Amino acid sequence: MMSLWLWVARRRHGVGGGTAFGYARGQAAVMYGFAFVCVVETVALSVLLGDWPTVHAVVLFLDVYTVVFVVALHAASVVRPHVVGDGVLRVRRAVHVDLRIPVGRIASVRRELRMTHEAAEGELDLAVGSQTTVTVELAEPVTHVTFFGRPREIRVVRFHADAPDGLVRALASPTLLGDSV
């Protein structure tokens, strides 16, 4: 819910002096569509449960909370973009993934549109709308802690960026990366 407040205040989380690269545009239509369907469900249940005021109040509360939660999920992706700066590429996915990759460990970075992703050891795929647009191969692995706290060694990271060409150029530009290049 904190993301929702940041979104309303037009602020971003953890960008600092780096350059932000969003990834939420690819999922915006689906998230807004899902929120609309939840609103329609709220109205329909309100009509159907009008004769039972207690049940109606409970279901109305849950439905309104669901709509707010869906919008907050999208807000989490909007306010937590990928960040390039200070010698680090920060790859994020809402509040669930925040992987910091020192640029010294990046062997190659390229714009690569992929629509299929199969789970493989040593790879992290952060698809948005079932696609990734940037592939980063690492010279040395970095440790990614999964949602349930399990550490994984990652050598290849694929993720979506709304402006993949700009992100790839930023990683090639020593002025944006600080003194580590």
C-alpha cells in the first residue's frame, strides 16, 4: 500500500541519483482491465446481496479492498523502476525482486525480445506481459534471494524495460555509471 501513496505523490522508490527505466507500461492495460472487472463485480454483488445487509457490508468491504489492492499492485511496478547509476544496475519487479548487479560483473548486455521463457538454472526471467526485452549476461554470478528466502546464483538476467534501447545505452555510458567503469 505504500506504493500506492508514492504513486499518488508522484515519487519513486530507490532511484536516488541514478537513471530510472520503467517497465509497467506493458502490464498497465491488463491491470486496469482487472480493476474494472473487480468494480463490475462489486456493483453486481451489491445488487444481488441487497436483501442481506450484513453479508452485503462484508462483501462490499472485501470488493473495495480488492480494487484498491489491484491498483496498488500496479503502483508498485510504477514507483519501483529499474535503475542504472553509481556503478550498479538495479533490476526490480514491484516489491518482490530487487537485484543489484555491479557493472563490473556484466559481461554483455543486449536488447533481445523474447516471448517464451523456460525456467533454467542460473537464469532469472522477469517477464512483463509474457515478454522480456533486455538480456544481461554476467561474468561472475550474483546472488538473488527468492520470494521465499532461498538464495540462487544468477548468471543471466532477462527483464522487460519500456525503453530497452535507452537502458542498453546507459549501461554502455561511463558517465552514468560513476567511477566503477
